[in-house]
Amino acid sequence: MRIYNKLKTSAVILLVVIVSMNLISCSSKKAENKDNLEINIGYQFGTAYFPLEIIQINKIIEKKYPNTTISWKQLGNTAAIREGMLSGDIDFGFMAIPPFLIGYDKGMNWKAFTGLSSVPSSLVVNSPSINTLADFTAQDKIALPQQGSVQHILLSMAADKAFNEPKKFDSMLLAMSHPDAMDILKTKNEIKGHFTTPPYTQMELKDKDMKIILESNEAFGEEFTFIIGAGKIENETDIKKVKILNEAIKDALIYIEANPEDSAAIFSDKYNMTIPESKDFMNMEGVKFNQEIKGVNRFSEFMNKVEYISKAYNEKEVIWDGYYD
């Protein structure tokens, strides 16, 4: 009888344990469901965004965070990214520092949270008569992504140095995506210059009539971060998303560094370049993929001086506190 009672008691205990484990399991699943996240990312065209391509192709976020849904939106300029963020279609946008500062100055509720890359930007021309900025006439047109783009601000910096007229070329600018501007530049009709980035620089220079007359570091005066990530970071969910994205970028950078051959193959396929061309670009002087944010203060001071923004912002004002952790 005692043995029966002991067995009965053991069975009851076992049943309680099993039920408890099932309840814990269900509770855990509910907790996981509560943590489901959707991250919408906006970015633009060019090799400066290569770490983001690695995140997509290798499904870095999905593998580490299977309950997270990622949406990627490739857009022609930062204005489209800003509009997407204002409408709620985009959580985080990747762009250059100047358009980020313009958005911040206009009241955009965003902070920079990571760097992504430093990549040379170049003013390519298609006319034998244009060898310096002084050779442009008032009738000539220069294509770049938009007014307020990093290319626009770099051109203004160069004009300020050369002519003491930072807005000298503003009336000559045409807003176009890099792919469209490259196609039109090759026709040698509508535009004389294209302030662009790789791989479009290399593609344009395959034409013997094309040449570079201005480099980005020459205009800026030193190295700077070309692409940063920015977004609204107000609550725990925002912070969680930023941390996931920062972690994924870090993993992508590690992958690029540890797998140069595979990275070059992916790069080649993505940007329609040969493997040797891809390797040459990735080893090019001035090309860096890292999370450093560099150049905010200099851009801000110049843009305020020429009234593209209403005040000069210190980097501590516009960069998320967590970046410095």
C-alpha cells in the first residue's frame, strides 16, 4: 500500500513537473512572439553600401534573430529616405553626413548611430575643354544625387577654396541617381560632369574621353566618413533594433575582412565588375569599411557658414549616446 502511495505521489509530482514545463515552454514562446521585430532599412546606390549587401546576401540578421523581419528599400537619394522615414515606411536610413545634418536641422527626429564606409567620390567630366573647375561655363550642367548631397557640399567646399564662391555651381546642378547620370554623361549631350562614387567612377573612366578633375578628400581637406546610419532612437524597441543592426554591420565587416576572395566575388556580381576590378577597388587607397563616424563637425561648420543649415552642430548633439559606449 505504501509502495502504491509512493508511486501515486511520484506520478503526481511528475505530472506537475511536465505541466509546469509545458507552461514555461508556452510562456517562453509568447515572450519570443512579443519580441518579434520588423526593421525597415533605406539605402542608396553604390559600393559604399557594400556591408549592407553582405548582410542581405548572407542573411546575417535572419540567422541570428529568426523572429526579426527585414525590409530593404534601395532609393535614388536621401530625400526619398527622409520621406520614407517621415511616413513610417523606413526605420533607419543610410546616407552621407550632409543630408543627415540638413534633415536634423529641419527637425527630423533622428540620430546617427554608426558609420559604414569611407569611399572616394570624384567629379568626372566628359569634355576635353574642362580640366579644372574654372573651365565650366554657366551653361554647363553637373549631375549629382540632389542639392544637399555630400557631392553638392564637397563641390561647394571646392568652389569656396578656388573662387571664394561656395554657391558658384548651384544653378548648374541636375539631381539624378548615379546610374541615370552615368548613362547621360556617356551621351556627351545634357551634362558635362557627374560627381559620383564607385563603381560608377570606374565604369565612366573606361571611356577614354572621361577624366577626374576633383577628388572628395581634396575638396574636404582630409578623410571623412562617407556613409552613416541614422534613425529615430527613443525607446527600448528602437534601441533593440539599433543594436541588432549595429551587430549585423560588425559581423559583415568581419566577414569582408576574413573572406577577401568570397567578398570580391560577391562584389563583382553585385556591381557588374570583374574579380580583379573588385579586388582593386576594395584595396584602393581611401576605401574603408568601418563603423567610425568622422567629419561631422567640419561639414556642420561649413554648411552653417554658407547657410545650408541654420546652426553648426557638434557631433555630440547629433550622434546617439550608445555610439560612444
